[in-house]
Amino acid sequence: MRDEVIRQVRRTVAVLVLAGLVVAPWVVDDYTAAILARTLALALVGVSVALLTGVAGMPTLGQTAPYAAGAYACAVLGSQVSDVGVVQLAVAAGAGAVLAALTVPLVVSARGVIVLMITLAIGELVVTVLGRWRSVTGGTDGLAGIPAVRPFWGLPVLATDQARYLYTLVVVATLVGAVVLLLRTRLGLVLRAGRDDETRLRASGHRVPLHLSGAHIAAGAIAGAAGSLLVVAQQYISPADFGFDTSALLLLGVVIGGTASVGGALVGAALVIAVRDWLFGVLPGHAPLVLGALFVATVYLLPTGVNRVRGPLGKLRLPTTPPNRPDAVPARDHAAVPELRA
């Protein structure tokens, strides 16, 4: 009964939040609408972080790498080839997926803190390349004057901040809905089972590296699509949009929202980005220090987020019981793997 009430409350909150997002462009000014569109794009990257960190069990600080790949692919395509939104979205998602596929051998074989270090290095390497590849990326000056997009062939371009925000909202809602539906399938169950007890899943005959590789590439595609939305929202990008501070903020938002909750990650990432923008105005020069302290406090006080859903960040601490002992795995996990094997 209590669980049903909690689910009902969450559904109500989700509906209210979605309704607020829909009416937002008619009650705020153009500048705020542009900020909201950019926040939604970053929140979508947060969903990709949650997919890896909370569902697949691979905590990451490197999702800004496919995010940047998608953004620059979209910017170059929009400036030279096509201004159609769906084309740019597909190309950006493909660029993010390709970059993720190239890094699969580095990421999938590692676990825990090592994954964090590897993904952080990948993200910083991509930012460095973007800053030095001036002929394509514009270097540290970035790319400006990117043409406005049109959602489909034959439709007018998105010439206002309100139109760009609504386009971003529709794309984010569609992709988040697709992720939620996908995680309710057998694939989502396999990923969660591997996160909770990888040894048991391997023993049941499942190819864990293959599942993790698929999750890593899918998360890269989501982050790449978010990069396309960033280009739509601000029509300008630079390497500064994809630095370590963005990676840390996204992971912080996912931890606050609940590492295993896609909706919580979306809200948490959006909340943290909004707080950061507010702190930059209130505490100029001190916002990174405040956010860093908030990140440390959150990891220690809310290791599973406000949703109290068990997530892999808890695995970064020493376990109290050996992970392969039957009594170390919750009852639901004992039933999960045999069901998958059957």
C-alpha cells in the first residue's frame, strides 16, 4: 500500500513538472527560455550518466566526450550541409555512439574508481583536441553563427527562443520516454542484474561485456543527441561547454536525483545546473567551491540519492559483506538471474 502511494505521488509530480515545462515559454522571457532549453540539453546528458552509473554499474565522468562529439558534428553539419533538425539529431547521436564505441575496450573492462579515472581522462582528452583542432572546431574561440534549424523538411526555421525551447522539450521527452521503456524490457533487467551481482550473471551464461558495451554505446548516442540540442539552444559552442566542471555537475545531479532513476537523474541534473547558474550571479568567483563542497557532502550523505534507490556509487566504498556470498545479495536479485536464464 505504501509503495503504491509513493508511485502515485511520483506520477503526480512527474505530470506537474511536465505541465510546468510545457507552459514555461509563455510565462518567462526569451532569455530564461533559452537558459531552460540549454538546461534540458544538459539534463539529457544526465540521463546518459544515470544509464551508465545507476543501471549498468559503470560510474562515469566522461559523458561530456560524446556530448561534445554530437554538438560539433551537428554544428559542422548545420553550417555546411543541412539545417533540418532530425538530420542533425541523427548525425549527432551517431557521432556520440561512434566515439563511445571507440572507447568501449577502455571502459567496459574496468570497474569502480578506475572507470571514473578512465572516463575523466577521455573527456579531458576530447576537450584538448577540440581546443587545438582550429580548422574544424574553431579552437578555444568555438563556433559561432550556427544557422537556426527547422524540425523537418518544409517547416520554417526555429527563429525564436520559445520555438527552440519547445523543440528541445519534445526531443528530450521523446528520448527519455524511449529510455524508460527500454529499461522495462529484458535488457534493462539484465543490466541491473549485472550491476548487483556480475559474477552470478556471468555464471548464468550471459555475456556481460556485450551488455555493458551496448549500454555504453547507447549512452553515447543519448549524450550526442543532447549535443545537438545544445547547438539548437545557443547557436554557439566552444570547448568550455564540455569541461570537467560540467562532468562533475552532471554526476552530482545524478547522485542527488538517484543514480538508478532516469527521472530523478533528469530532475537532479537540471536542478544542479540551475543552482550553478544562480550561484554564479550571487557568489561570483566562489560558485565552483560551493558546488564542490555540495558534491562531497552529497556523496557521503546521500550515496543513493533522494529516491533511496541502491546505486553503484555505493560500490566505491568497501562492502560490509563479500559480494559473492548469497546473503550479500537482496532477495530480488536471487530470483532475477534464474529468471533470465530460463
